[in-house]
Amino acid sequence: MWKPRWWRQAKGSVARAPRVKVELPLHFRQTDGFGWHMGRTQNVSRTGVLFESERAVEVGKTVEMFFAPPAEVWGGTPGTIYGRGKIVRTSPPISSTRQPTAAAKILNYYPGRTPQDW
């Protein structure tokens, strides 16, 4: 079975999609909560997003999010991505000028959509 070069790996290692370090506005909310919150991406890939926000999110929670990633991440023209993700890791702020971070594994996404489309 053919796999892209970035997917091939040494035996025993875990494959990761290439990450692009980019700071973008991100809107998110917990699927069991109300109201949208603002965040800022630190890096994005086709399989996940690392973002910071003053709003804490718990590991294991599912979030809805939308943001506009660069074309090189999604392999197409730039545009808004709406999707769902699962929080897999959180970290406290690394300094007094930073906010807590959360890493979300992308479960599904819909290019060119926003929450108003639903």
C-alpha cells in the first residue's frame, strides 16, 4: 500500500502529519457548551491544531472550531475550515505573557464552511 513520504517512518515510530508554524485566529467551543471563544493557533497540520486561549479546555473534550489555514497545509486554496476535534493535550502558560495551550486531534472537517452553514 502506497503512503506519502511524510507518512513513511522508522519501525516503531509514530507517523505525524507535517506541521506548519503559523499564528491565526481560531474560534472554538466545546460541543457540550455554549458560546464561541477566541484562540490563536501556534501550528496546524491536516490531523491536528495546537492553539492557545485564555479559556481552558479539558483533555478528552470534543470541540467545534473554525479557522482559515494556509493553502500549503490543506493542499488547496486558502479558505475557512469548520470541523470537530478532540483535545488530546493541554499545557499551562509558559510565561506571564502567554496563555494556556491545547492540542486538538482533528476528527472531521468541512472546507469552506462556517458554523452558520449548519
